[in-house]
Amino acid sequence: MEDIGPFTAYGAVQDYLFSLKTRGVKFGIDRMAVFVEALGHPEREYPVIHVAGTNGKGSVSAMLDAILHTAGWRTGLYTSPHLVKLGERVQVDRQRLGEAEIIAYTNELQPVAGNPALFSADDHPSFFEFMTAMAFLQFARRKVDVAVVEVGLGGRLDATNVVQPEVAAITSIGLDHCDMLGDRIELIAAEKAGIIKPGCPVVLGRMPAIAEEVIRAIAAGRQAPVISVREEFGEGIDRYPRTNLEGDYQRWNAATATLVARQLPARWRLVAETITRGLMHADWPGRWQRMTLGGRPLILDASHNPEGAQVLDANLARLVAETGHKPVIMTGALGEFRARALLEVIGRHAREIHLAIPNQARACSFAELEHYVPTGFGGRVAHTTVADAFPGSTRCTLGGPDDVVVVTGSIYLIGEVFERIEPGRGAGEGQLQDF
């Protein structure tokens, strides 16, 4: 892709970035290694905490950001995908990258990415690699004290894996993205363990025993110390740290974040009281997030794979016990593998199921979603859209005035709901969400 000249309008930048997305996902870190070298290695200008995992990596990253910010440090946070605005992926002190900044960085990065001396036309950096480079530059320019970098997909071949972290974390291992990472827990664990660097401590969250065995073996080969949540906190949830994010699984994530913080040197001043306060100020929207909309209770919860569906099962059971009645649930998913696990759980706990199709190419159709509604489900099953279900910032048309409404499934569906109910976030950038 040749140098196409400077961008002046954000819409033109969106079009350019979308053109990169249409080229698809690219694995391997060779391109990214060339990219950051051409940029002068901005990723080496600050300490990094690298976070991988099937589920929980975003929550753990947000918790670590909150802990470090509580200690008084200037933090960079790189996560994906975004909920509404592209700039959410790249934050300094939890302030997202603005449109003017994205324009400027695109003008700076596009000639490098389009340089035929660095990249052939068939090996142009991907959308995710472009955004990763943008994050590394922003953190360097804003002189962050530390950056928390979430893996995009997998670990070993992920673009973020050019970093040399102070500490790494692998939050969980489950079956997801099997077409790219492998269809067995052991294979997925090996891919995630690819972020482990020689001598770098790695914290392991709760995960299947076989996954932990694989990761420990890889860590031993790299002389990387392993710190395990299960070894430190055991099985009883009462021993796990508390956080303002709801659910037992968030306490598991809080334990992972706590152990990562403990691995950082004393100069970071992450004493127990600082860690505790930080965990109570974590900001990570759309994860069993309770709110009130027009006087009615609403819960938004991204739950997009079988491991996440198990957590959803526990949360919905607790909700039914708490309220004394079943909720009305709106859901949509990307991929039948995910839809099957999701709807099996929803069918056990919902009074009504409202199916929606996220505005993404990989989204399941109504027919595919209906196919996985349990045959024994006796409630109403309906089709809807986000616009129909949430026609205004204070309105929800699902269920009745006494119903709790739960929106769950794809994170992209949750993002579309946020765009409707929190218009202050700005116009959504759904075309740039997937990966």
C-alpha cells in the first residue's frame, strides 16, 4: 500500500484503517519487530506488564491500571476491542486517544507501514499491528511510568509480543478462537505461554490443571518464575481479594492482579493498602455492570465463549435467587460455537429471550441463534434490534416495569447498547471493532 498523503479528516482515517482490517488478521511478530525498529523502539521507553488469557485479561489489565494509578503513577493502558470509540484502546491515565491524535498518528505511521523497503504489498502491517504501534508511540510521547498491555489474540504470535515485560500474566485458559489457536486446552495454553520471556515472572490465574502444566513447563525452560493464584489463595472464594467489579470470577481476576503487583519491585510502592484501594476503583464497563435505565434495572455483561458462559451461569443463578424471578435476556453472538454455550445457559435462567444480531460480519443470524435455544425452554423467544430495544438514552422496551433486563453475549452487542444509552460516548465505530 503506497504512501497516500496526509489525512485531514477523521472519516478518511477511519476508511484507511478499515482498509487494513479488510486484509484480515495476520499472525507472527516479524512485521511488528520491523515496525517498532523503524519507529525507534518506543515500546522500550517504559516498563510493561503483559497480560494474556482466554477470559479476564481486560479486567485484570484495568485492575492493574487502577492499582498503579492509585500509587500515583502515570499509566498507559492498551486493550482491545473497543466498546464504542476506537480511542478507548489506547489510554493514558484512563483518557482515551482523541480523534485529532488518531489522525496525527495515522499520518505518521502510514508512510512507514507503506514503505516498500520495509514491507511488501502482501506483508503490509495489519490493522491491529497499526493500532499497537500507535499505542507504543502514545505511551512514549506521553512519558508514562508504566504501560499495561493486553494481548490481542493468543500470545506467541500476537503483535504485542515484541515487548520485554517486567511481569507477565496469563489470566485463564479456555476454548476460544480454536480455528486460530488450536482445538485443545494444551495447544491454547502453549500459545498463551508464548508471552513468557526468559527470567520474567509470570502470574497464573485459575485455569485447568493441564493448562497450568503446559505453561509451567514452558516457563521452566525459560527460567521464568511462576506465581500461581491457586497456590497463593486456594479454592475458597472468601480468601480472594475484593474488587468493585461484581462476581466471583472478578475476585479471581483481582487475585491475579494482586500477585502481579506484588512482583513489581519495591520502588513501585504497591503496598497492600494501595493494592486494596486500587482494586476498589477498577473501571471496566460491560462486565456484569448494573445500572438503572429509566427507573428500571439493567445489567450489561459481555460473555462471549464457553468459559465465559460458565461464569454467566453462576451470575444469573445468583440474580434469580436475589430477585425471586427470572430476568428478560437480550443476546447475540459471533459464531455458532459461542452461541451454543451461551444460549444453553440463558435458557436455564431467562423468562424471555430476545435475540439480536451484532453489527459484525461474523455475527450469528436469527436462525442460527434460534437453533441453539434449548428445546425445553418454555418462555417467549423474539427477534429484536438494539435500536428497537433501546430507542432512547433512558428507555428500554424489553419486558415489563418489574423485570430485570440482562444484555449478554458479544462484547460488540454490549458496545452498541452503550452507544444508545450513553450518547456522550460519541458515535460508535463498529466497523473497526472486530479484532
